[in-house]
Amino acid sequence: MVRKKLRITKRDYLLANRRASRLEEIQAHGKPVANRTMVHRSKKVYDRNRVKREDRRQS
């Protein structure tokens, strides 16, 4: 019986590093830390509330 050699792909390597990093983060903070997905809101996106706030500031 011939055994297959274990190959570690780039995807496996990245996944293992992410898991290890997350476990370290949980141990450091005592709980999982949630990442914020929205970093910057584009000014080009229409936002009625933002327009109203700017109008109040200028008046």
C-alpha cells in the first residue's frame, strides 16, 4: 500500500495562520474581537441625513 504525501498548500497555510492569530487575540482580550467591516463611507453615496446635517451647520 502506497501512502500519499501530505502537501500543505498556500490556502492551508493562510487558514492555519488566521486561526492561530484569532486564538491569540481571544487569549489576549479574553473574548473574540469583532472587526468593523465599513472603514470609510464614500461621500459620493447619497445620504439624506448627512445632507440635512450639513445644511444645519451652514445656516
